[in-house]
Amino acid sequence: MKPFRRRFKSRGRFQQAREGHHFSCPPCSRSTCTLADVPAGCQARITSFASQLNSGRGAQLNAYGLAPGRWIRVIQSSPVIVVQVDLTEIALEQDLARGVNVQDIK
């Protein structure tokens, strides 16, 4: 009888991002970048919320820790965007992520 061999798949970008590995993140070429533009594994600083978000939604994001001036790490970018703020992971729909303006992508 042959011994059981466990085959490990190579970890994808999603798993590596969770483990804190950094990638070279391309800078945004547009004047205003949104959270939806940040690739998985990269960090960005929140600058403001777009005018398309109502005040209630902005207050809710602030309560979750997504406030202007905070650094976030994008863990996953598809099918929903999962971001990490401090020790909290938050899933956002694409439309909501387009309402969060960011800069200093690294």
C-alpha cells in the first residue's frame, strides 16, 4: 500500500493577502480612485466619501471604521470587496466601494 501523500495547491493571491504578503500595487492613473479600483493585497488610505452616498450610509461606514484618513487593506476584490480595517474584515458591494475615494495605494 502506498503512503498517503497530501498535495498542496499553491496559495493564491487571496490567501497570500490574508497572510500579509505584499505585492507591487500599481498607482491609480485617474484623478480620483475608488475602493473598487484597489487590487487585492494592496493598501490604500480613505480620503472621502462620494456625494452619491447618502449621509446615513456614510455614518454607517464610519461606525465600521471606514473613516477618512484610515488605512485599509483589500483582502478580496471579487465577487465582493473584502477590506481589513485594524482587526476587522468588512465585505462591501461593488456599488458601495465605488462611493469610497482612496489615495496612496501601496
